[in-house]
Amino acid sequence: MSILALERNYIPIDIETRLHACLRRTVSEWLIRKITSFYHIKRSSFYRWLKRFDGTKQIISGSFT
């Protein structure tokens, strides 16, 4: 286990997961509650991703601080 892993309070989510989560909301119309529990993410993080999402991978890969 690296030192960096011990200092983080969260698991970084990769771009593919962000993309699939946003697609599940926009295309499949899953409930927000179902998406956040399925991907183990916070609702506020998901809303941030969804706000930036336009259907492509490039826009969602930005910094989320």
C-alpha cells in the first residue's frame, strides 16, 4: 500500500465510470439515487459531472475540485 493511498479519503473515479454514470441518467433515465448507490459516489459529485456532461468524454474529464 502506498503512502498516497493512505492520505486520501476517497477513491478516484475514472473517466469511463463518469461517462457511464451520466449516460445512465440521460439515456436510460435511471434515478439519481440508483446511480449513486450503484457507482458508490456522492450525489453532489454526480451532479457536478452531469452539469459538465455533453455526450462526449472530453468535457467530463476535467478537474472536479
